[in-house]
Amino acid sequence: MLLVDGLWFSFNRKPWVVYNMALKPVGLGVAFFLDPLMLCGKESAVGWREAIASMPLEPRKRIRGLVSDGFRGSKNVARENGWVHQLCRFHLQGKLRGFTGCVQSTVPDRHVRRLAFELVCEVIKIPDEKLCTLLATALQNCLVQLTRSRAVCGIVRQLLRDLQLYRSYLLHPELELPTTTNAVESMHSLLRKVASCVNNPQALLVRARSLLRLHPVMTCNPNYLQK
């Protein structure tokens, strides 16, 4: 399985992205990091195609699944390579949680937002396809009531469009797909620390590569072992 995530930086008011990739073998609860690629500009499918092309050929031919946060063009990248695509549940729930009114009790339609959040958490993990369909219908009904929250409606509609991509780990249990990119996110936390005093992209890339070569392995359990 290939886990990917981009880490954003800015130098001289220009965006740069470190394209990080890790390979998780089936049957092992760890991911092995590859050398990152750093490109000027915003994160894009073009950048990810270049990053994937920079991988050694032998492991690249053995990839069967892609786990991503749903960057623009991710579905096309997975389709072009014939990979099963798993979207990160952590990113989805994180985006929606901020609009549920957990912190601010005066948020409009608070009870409907909380209901939508709970339905989203259930619909992406319930194994039964019939119950999944019922929960998806309930989410559609929530959209009718969420008249004052375009953000929540947008997130829920995106989920309903890509629902099967959030459930790939259930549809392809033999691949033992992780349901999040948390392994790469954890490495990003370390990268931010070593990059805190860097003032140019070349130095950042050297530090990033050095860190990943010194610490190339990160725990990455399949869904049934994740908390």
C-alpha cells in the first residue's frame, strides 16, 4: 500500500510542497518511508505523478492500493495506476468536527450538525451494505435541514459522492488498508521540528531526506488494529 501526504512550506512568498510517500506491506504493521520530493507550487496531481515516478521501479510495480487525504486529482492518479483508493477518514472527520458546535453552543442548526457528524462516523465504518444505504439516505435528509451551513453541506455531499472510497478497506479486506494517513502525518510533525530554522527549500530537502533515512519506519496498523 502506498500512503501519501504533502507538507506545505513557504519561501520568499512562494509555496513549496514536500511530497512524502511510505510503503506498507500487507501483513506488517509498519510503513517504510521513501526519499521525499520537493516541488515549487501548490500540491497537485501533476506533482504527485512526478513523485510517484521518482520511486524505484521494483516496489512501484508491487503497489496495489493508495491511501490519501483526497488531494485534487487523487482519484485519477489511483485509476491510472489501477490501484484501490482509500480516502483518509481522519481528514474527513476533522473537517466536519469543527462545524458541529461542540465548542460554540450558539451555532445554528447545532443538533442537526451533530446528527450529521454521527451519521458520517457510522456510514464509513459499518460493514453491512444495506445499513450503509439507510445511513446514506439519513444523511441526504440532513442536508434538507442544514439550510444555514454551506460548509457542512459541502462536506456531506463530497462524502456521499465518494462514499465507496472511504469504505475501500471494507471492500478489499485482503489488502489490509489503513483508513488514515496518520503514519505520514506523524512523520510530518517531526519534519516541522527539523525545518523550524530552515530558510530555503534546498536546505529543507536535505534535512527532510536525512530525517527519513535516519528514521525510515513508522507504525502503521491496518484498520482492525487501529484505535
